[in-house]
Amino acid sequence: MQQTRKSRQREAILANLRARCDHPTAMELYLSVREEIPSLSLGTLYRNLKGLCDSHQIIRLSDGGEEHYDACTVPHWHIKCDHCGRFYDLPTPADVASVVPTPEYSGKIYGYSLIFFGTCEYCARAADEK
């Protein structure tokens, strides 16, 4: 695992992300962390997000559109809502860690991401109320 230098900004970004469960975009995270560190620049945020991803302290979620971030790095599944565009955690079977590629694969794997696409429970509930 690649080591990342500690900095006040990096620690604040990681702490903010660990305290949430909404899988924020970089801009959402930026606006939130700036409440604590008003001098934080967008460039600093992006550099730190890249370093945190590279060191596997956070994960980046994307379906080819805007990227979202998650501080939970244990294997788990997500759903990307077609209506609100958010990512949400899904209940994940306990034996998910046993999911491995075929023995013929000789590369190095450090993790995986499984994203389902559909309608989140919040948007589904709102649609039912209409």
C-alpha cells in the first residue's frame, strides 16, 4: 500500500468522509471541508482525494459520470440511482469476501467494486407517494 504524507487538509478530508454515509462528490466534500478549513483549495482537495484513493484509504465510485467517494473500504455493494444520481450502500452478504477471480488469473487484485443500477428506496418511495 502506498503511504501518504499526513497533512491537516488530508486528515480533515478523510475525517469528513468517514463521518458521512452519502458518498459525496468532490464538490460536496470540498464545500463541507471548507467549513473547517476555509483556505482549502479545490486543487488541494483533488490531490488529496487521489492520494487517499491510491493508498486504498478511500474508494472512488463512478459509472463514467461524476465521481463519488466512500471511506468504507471493506468489500460491499452499491446501487446508483437513475433518478437522483446518488450512490447508496446495499446490504452485502457476509461471504462476499470469498468472491475471487478464477485461479488462472495471475495479476494482483487489491479489491473490487460492484455497482447495481436502478432506483433507490428514497426515490421509489417518493414515486409511490405521487
